[in-house]
Amino acid sequence: MHSSRSVLRQSCRAQNAYNVATALRCTFTTTTRLWQDSSAARDSRSRGEGKATGSYSSYEALAEKFSGEARPSPQRRPTSGAKRQQAQSVGKESLLAQQAFIDGTWSAPLPYEETDGHTGERPAEKPLEQSLLSRKQMRKRGRRPGHNVSSRDDSAQDIEENTRTASDAARAAEPEGTHKTAADSWKEEMQWIGESVDIISRNRIPLEDVDKETLARIDYEPIVMKPAESISERAVPIPWAQGLSEAREPSAMDRLDSEINAFAAYISPTTAESAAREAIASRTRRFITKTLGRSKREIRTDVFGSEQTGLVLAHSDIDIRVSDSKWTQEDSQPKFGTYYSFGKIMKPLADRMMHSPEWICVSFRHSAFPIINAQHRESGIDVQIVCAPPTTPQQEWTAKYMNEMPNLKALYSVLRVMFGVRGLVDVFNGGIGSYGLFMMLVAALKRGERSRKPPVTVGEQLMHFLKFYAHFDMQKRGLTLSPVAKPFLKHDVKDTPLIPYIAAANARGDPVRAGQWAIGRLRPLQPYLLSLQDPAKPTNDLGRKSNAMKHIQETIAELNVAMQENTAAVEVARARGSAWEGESLLEPLVGRAHEIFAVRRQRVEDWGKASAQAESSKSERQMAQAPSSQQDGVQNGEEIAQAS
């Protein structure tokens, strides 16, 4: 009897102790821990001191003491420092994650924790040499940091370009078509600049604490980017310049007009290539629906990008957006973190594609907007699957400008290939992006319309684009397209308070001007960046990630001179009654694009024809297997249709 009372007394004491421990945890987890000084906690952890008196840690220890009797082997929660170390070990490829891992006091926030591109938690300020890993260390480790930092201010189209270039890293060792790429050291340097600037900004490191070598590397010397070289065994005649060498030479601008239009027709998908792209898009969408249909969500897939805007080229990727069908409802719009969470559903899809014989070069990146990049094995067509906001506003503005300016498509085709063969269209490597390039073209042409002698022909407009950006002062001015295309002055945030001006512009109903105040700040580390206001979203700067803008402008300036010299040479030869010795006026811009993409395009062409033939044979077999009455009905229907 006595032993029973002792057991009961101990049981009650243990239960009460457990209740007290639970209450302490709940109370101080939701109150004291919220206002505890984070800097004091970091100092305490770095010096290895005991737990601060009166802080949450002391009450946590007290709770553990009480709960010891109730739970012989309690599962203790890991300390916040351990959590950070565990989270940081996953993303060591990123320079930001490397900094957090070394510091031990901060981890890069998840995208859904961001607010306007910034987080509430910041690491302690320190000199840059302590924040950045040296190049020597990175080379010894044999790694290059990834660039996974996103911002809530990203437009959907800009995110599309930023994530698309991640596939290039996954397929870096795989040649594209039949060409060799130039040295990729400048691409790595542009990635390093983006990472370094991001660290300096996030840590709020004063410029005087940044070493001169780092500042010099960020403010690099521009170089002229050369187009990719063809490895074709023999020189193939340029298809868009055929038939121009006649007895009577056309003028330089007439020849340029003909070449631009012929090039636009050449670089557009053929009938077989379009059929192949359509078939791959349909297969991919069915594969997505079948794989993700096992989840409780109702999956929706949409083709977007160049396929929808009409700017598709023969070698363009196929862009597919995957989302929850409920997101189309106005009362169920997803929040920013929802896209990141959707990556958990896309991960099994990426795994299925990796183990499927139909796909190669499959890569998955779980970022703010999850992205899957893959290549169809047989056709070689690249496919991108992304969970991101719709690009409807961007598509509407693109369609608007294309209706207003009929030469846009042909000009964009030339510029897209001109930038593409130099690697300057990949935002991941510091390029401008397809949507940003399109708006650069529109801004230049809109400004040209306001000049005394506006360019009219497609050749004149191309020359105007080169001249405009060769001499545009990007350090002093930005560009806007709405309501009219015009430059605006950049401002120094130290001398000009932003918030009052932005608030005043919004108060008078001028979101465009408010956006210019927001994006038109002079960046101390990168004053050379182009500030290009997105007409679809005034607060979105389409050039803020184009770290290679100095290379871009230097290349445009060089091509501007080359085009002027070639057109002058054509006129001189024409005046003398002789033929121009050159092969194509566009060759300095697009290089040997016909040789670069020859093998790749032929591969898609052959697959498209084979696919169309297989579909035709399948339809014939189905008709042959159909009942005779059904065949008679079809035949009668055809006769009626022909008679009508």
C-alpha cells in the first residue's frame, strides 16, 4: 500500500513538472524570444558564454530541468546555431551560403521571407574580405557559386530569363549545335560580380571597408564580345545574302533592308520545325499532367514566352508554366511564398524526367520560382517548366508595340541572334534577357521617332539602334517607354530622399514617375547599369541584373563602327561600278549563325517530319480498322463537303 502511494505521488509530481515545462516553453517562446536582442545572442554564442540570465535560454534550461522527471530521454530542440549550420550546409555552392557558413550567425532567408528584396534579419557588418571567399579558395574547392537570390520585384518575364540561364550551367559541357563557345571566364566573372554586390548590399558594408581589388573587379574594363565560332568543316554560303550580288549593285541601305528581312525569314521555324515544337509541347504537358495528377491539386499547364508573343526563333526554348488551377480565380491568388512551396510538387516531376529515356540534361532548381530544364533526347529541343506568375501584362505590351511598329519582329530576330551568339542574352551571366532586349529596341525606336529625321526603313532602324546605345550615357540617365519613350535622370540616394518623392508621385496618381524614383537610383558599385523601366510594371528595372552591361555597350559601339564602314564600302563600290567584296552586311552582327545552328536545326527538322509521318500513318491505320459503316459515313461526309 505504501509503495502504491509513493508511485502515485511520483507520477503526479512528474505530470505537474511536465505541465510547468510545457507552459514555460509556450509562454517564453511567443513573448520573450520575440524581443530578445539578436546581436547580444550572437555575441554570446561567439564568445562561448553561458546562457544569458533573464533571456529565453535561461527559462528553456529551467523548463528542461522540470521536464526531466516526466521524460527520462527528452528530444531536445537543436539550438538556433545548429539549425543555421544545417541549413547552410545545403547551399554551399552559393557565395551567400558560403558567407553564412563561415560566419555561423546568419543564413540566407527563404524567398518567401523576403519583403521588397530585403529581410528583417541581417548579419553583422564586417569588412568584405571577411565576407567573401577569395578566388583562390574557390578554385581550390573547384566550385563556382550559384546565383539563387531572387527579389519580389522581379517581373515574371525577367524571372523567366533569369531561371532559363540556369540550364546553361547544367549543360555547360554539352555543345550546342556545331559551334564552340568563347572562353567562359568573363561569364564566371559576371556571376562573381553579382554575388559580391549582393553580399555588400545585404551586409550593408561601407565602401571604405571594401578592398580596392574588389572594387576594381566590379568596375571592370569592358571588352568587345566576339560571336561564337563555327566548327563546320567547310564554309557554307550565307543564305540570307543570296541573290544580292547582281549586275547592278543595290544601295547599302537597300541591301541591308533585304538582308534583315531575309534573315528574319530564315531564322523563323519552318513548317516541320513548328510541328516538332508543337508535338514536344503537347507531350510535355501530358507528361506533367500525368505525373502531377497523383497529387491532390488540380494542375494547370500553359505555354508562354516567345510562342505566345510571336517572337519565336527556330532555336528558342519551349516555355511551360505549371500552376494550381485554383490560382486563376481572383479570390485565390497565390502569395509570393506559394510558388516556392510548389517546388515540393515539382521535385517528383523532375525525378521522373531524369529517369525517363525521353529526356536528357534534366536539372531542377528549387528557388523562389521553381524551374525544371530539360532537353528532348531525339529532337534536341530545350524545354523549360517553371512555376511563376503569369506574364500576361508583358505579353500585352509586346503585342501592342508589335502592332504599332511592323518592323519590330525582323529587327528583334537580328538583335536576339546578335546577342545570343555572344552569350549576352543570359541574365544569369550578366546579359539583358529577351524581354529586356525587346524593350531596349522599342525604347530606341520610339526615341528615334521624335528626331528630326526619324528612321523609316528596317535598315535605318537597325543602324539607329546601334548608334543610340553606343552613345547613350547609362551612368546619368535611365529609359522609360510609358507614356512616351524618354530618358530620365538618375539620382544619388545620399542627396535625394526617395520615400517622399515616391509617395508624392503615387499621391498624384503617377505610378510611372514613382517607379522612376524607385529604380533610377545611382548605384555606387555599378553606376554603369542600364535602368530600363518595364512598362508592364513601373517598379521593375529590366537592366538591374545585367552585370555585363559594359561589355554590351562596348560591343554595340564596335558593331556600330563596323556597320558604318561596311555600308560606306558598299556605296564606294557601287559608285565605281564594281561589286562589294563582302559577303553579308549582317555578318559582323550575327556571325556564321547559319553554320552555328545548322546541325541543331536539321535534327529538329528531321524529327518533325518523322513525327508528322508517324501521325499520318497512325490515322490511316485507325481508318482502316474502323467499321465499314463508319468509313462510308466519313466518305459521304467528304463528298458532301466537296459538293458544297
